[in-house]
Amino acid sequence: MEIDILTLFPAMFDGPLTESILKRAQENGLLAVRRHDIRAYTTDKHHSVDHTPYGGGGGMVMMVEPLVKAIEDVRGTDDQAPVVLLTPQGRVFTQKVAQELAQHQRFILVCGRYEGVDERVRQTAITDQISIGDYVLTGGELAAMVIIDAVARLIPGVLGARWAAEEDSHAMGLLEYPHYTRPPIFRGMAVPEVLLAGDHAAVDTWRRREAIRRTWKQRPDMLLTADLSEAERWFLADLAEADAMATD
Ligand code: 4GX
């Protein structure tokens, strides 16, 4: 997979791309991330990338010319690669959107700063707009890093072979079950017996139920679309009933 980033602050990506899994994915040739400095596409002597908005009001707006030139130069003749603008106005980033982006051999991330970009950038050169959530960042860079991280781990081979990304909680539509490792007792808190007994079928059932219990407590909205067996639906009904009894 190839990811091109357009940004005024290419150095912001140093940390996340040079550690751990993203570092190894690049070393192994599974991922290539290229950073492009938008300022390199300016033509005036001050290398301006922003200007005051027409119509007045506060703040600055990113100018259309350097940005469109940068996008067109980086994209080249590749008309398949999505060009994604990170913006609070985009569709909200979810695991499903990550899976969709992971299907592309290449995509381009455009990081805006200031109050935003001249509207004609969208009209000319953007194919998709994504928001990582309903809050306001100082720029698109951290949002781009979130997207790169979530998409890269879906590339086959990026996580170890034993770590199929499809088994992830959000891919299953449930939150993760509780995890335990050594020691067996910490400050009087024991690891659940079923995890120590070696009955793998019993472990699977317990984990599914704990995942359902957690999802029901923390994110009941997710249960509307979760894929549950008949027995698991009954378990869920029992949870709801026990809760109703406790609160009555
Ligand atoms: N999820 N921001 C972008 C400047 C901007 C505004 C409009 C382009 C168009 C954000 C988010 C986010 C703040 C990044 C405004 N650029 N990006 N920036 N939430 O808050 O993605």
C-alpha cells in the first residue's frame, strides 16, 4: 500500500511512522508513506500558503493554487487513488471506513490548517472528506496519522500471522473481551477460573459472553447490528432482565 500525505508540517509524522508496527511495515515493503510539503508548491517570493478570507471575518484560509498544484503533481496520472481531505465536515471515520480505504493500493491524504481550505480545492481535487470525530484539531495531521495507523494494520502481513485483524472487536461488532496474563492473583483479584482450566470451547463461550456484557454496558448502540447466535441473544436478554431487577 502507498500513502501520500500533503502537509505544511511533514516532520509531525516522524514519531508515529518510525516506531513499532508502522516502522516494520515500511521496512518489510508492505507500506510506503511519502510526505509532501505543500509549501514547496508555492511560486511567490514569500512562499505563501494562506491568506485572509474574502468577505472578511477572522482567521486565514489555505490558498487554492499551491494546494491543487501539490495534489495534481503527487497524484500524477493515477485516477484510481482517492484524495481524502481531513476535515470536521467529512464522513465520520469508523472501522468500516478503514476497511474501505484498505482496499485501495494507494490513497492521498490532504491535511488542512487554519480555518480551512479555499472551497475550490474541494471542487477541483478532492474525492472524499473524512472526520476522525466531532471535535476540533489544529490541523489535519493528527487525523491523517489516526487513519494511517488504523488502515495499515489491516494490510495482510502487517500484524503477525497469528493476529488476523478480522478478529478485532470492532470488526466483529462487539467490544473486546477482558484479557489477563501473569500473575494469577493480583491484590486478591484472581484470573477467572475458566481461563486457567484449558477447556478451549468453554474459553470461547466465556469470551463471547463477556464481550456481549461489556458492549451492552458501554456501547449498547453496537448491539443493534452485532451478529449474535440464538443462545447469545438469550444471554443478552438475561443481562437486561438482571439489570432491570437490580435497578427496580
Ligand atoms: N477530523 N481539523 C482540519 C482545518 C481544515 C478545515 C476545513 C480543511 C477543511 C479534523 C477532525 C479537524 C480541524 C483538521 C480543522 N482543513 N480533521 N482543520 N476532527 O478537526 O479530521
